[in-house]
Amino acid sequence: MKIGLQIPDFTWPSGPALMGRDLAQIARAADDAGFDAVAVMDHLFQIGPVGPIENDMLEAYTTLGFLAAHTSRARLFTLVTGVTYRDPGMLAKIVTTLDVLSGGRAWLGVGAAWNDEESRGLGLLFPPTAERFERLEETLQICLQMWNGDDKVYDGTHYRLERTLNSPQSLTRPHPPIMIGGGGEKKTLRLVAQYADACNLFSGPDLPRKLDVLKEHCEREGRDYADIEKTAYYRFDVGADGERAGQTVDELGQLAELGVQTAIGAVVDVWRITPLEVIGRDVIPAVADL
């Protein structure tokens, strides 16, 4: 099993003036500790499960560019991009740029978007659910077309691109891996089976059923279920001095038994750095062969 760090909260004791310093220290510590990935949310306001809406929040892809400069091995992606936040041609170009400048470490994490409050607040496009899923599928098609080197016209229901030129091309071939986040059983998991290299689901009681549904979609689409990396969101709390590291290993083992290959999530008190070091010392080696 691989371990990924997601950074969903930037409200740290040192405040915005030292946020760049703190984020660089976190990124370097995670990279050195053996985390497979460093990811950020794609939100512009803080979300309720993490903290008050007014808390500090950084724009995702600017942050990933910063993280690329302070890491050398970890994969970099959003968990996950709201499809309506950036037009698909621009999104493909952004992820390609991240891939080139990071030496081939970018992934495209993407989903149908859900946060209507921040969309209304900042005047972003936020159509009804059915249309957002249509836009998600067209975005996946456009990104793949651009990464395939095909620069002909793309003429969809919601997007028309006259020339899908992408130069320089991504270093990762045939394209940066695509992760689709969400557990919707009719649409989201079908799109995973059709287009994605990885899924991201929440750990919890529904996880076994979600994986079974994904397997069914793969069978219908003629896709090998084993080709999709199964990732699950997991909140890492190893304790102030590592006293819960053993419990964390046990819980990750339970996820591995379900077929989860990568656990990605927030680390409690990540700004202290010590929890990252504990995970690198006591958790990552213990789950590496699961």
C-alpha cells in the first residue's frame, strides 16, 4: 500500500506571512518521509468538514506548482478539481505544465464539482448536476485528445475547441494519469471505468459496495478492473508522539484487504512536521507490502 498526503487546511499558527515557509517544510518532510503523493483540495473557500468558510485557502494549481519546486519524487495532483472551475483546454494545459516542470509527476484529479456556495460567491459557472456530469465527460475527452497529440477540432455539446494543440507535450506518456473522485454509482464510477487510471473513494462502511459497483461497470465497459488504482480517503492521526501509529497500520491493513492500494488524506497537525516523520518511520514501511 502507498500513502499520500492531502493538505486541506492552511490555517496554521504562523499565519499567512509564513505560510510559504511552512508549506515548503511540509512538502519536503513528506517527500523525504516516503509519501507517494502530495495533493491539495480544489476549493477557494474552506469547506465545512475542515473548518470555517473564512479560514485560509490557497488556489490549487498555483500551490501545486509551488509544491513541485519543493519536492523531487512525490506525485502531485488535486483531490479533486471541480470540472466547472476551469475550461477543459486550459485544464489540460495546466496539468501538462505541472507535469513538465515537475519532471513527470503530475496527475489529473477531477470530479463533477459540488460546492455551489463558493461558485456563487465568486461568480463561477455551476450548472445543474446532469450538465456538470456531461461537462466532466467532455473534459475527459478533450484532455485525452490534447495528450494524444491530436489537434483537430473538438465539437461537443458544451465545449468547442478549434485546435487542441498542446505544446510542449506532457512528459508522462501516454498522458498524466487520470483520477476521478467520487462514489456516485450510476455516473461517476461508470466514468472511472471508461476513462480513469484511478478512483478515489471515501473509506467507510460503503466502500466495499462502491468497489463492487466499479467492478460491474468495468465488466460492462470491457475494462480490466485491475488496471484501475483504487485509492481511498483516510485521515491520518498518529498522535502527538506516534502513540496511534500501530492503530493506523491496522486500519490501513483493513483497507488493503478490501483492495485499496493507496490511502490519501490529511495528517492531523501536519504543520508540526513530527506526524509526517512518524508516518515515514512507523507507518509507510509497515504497510508497504500490504
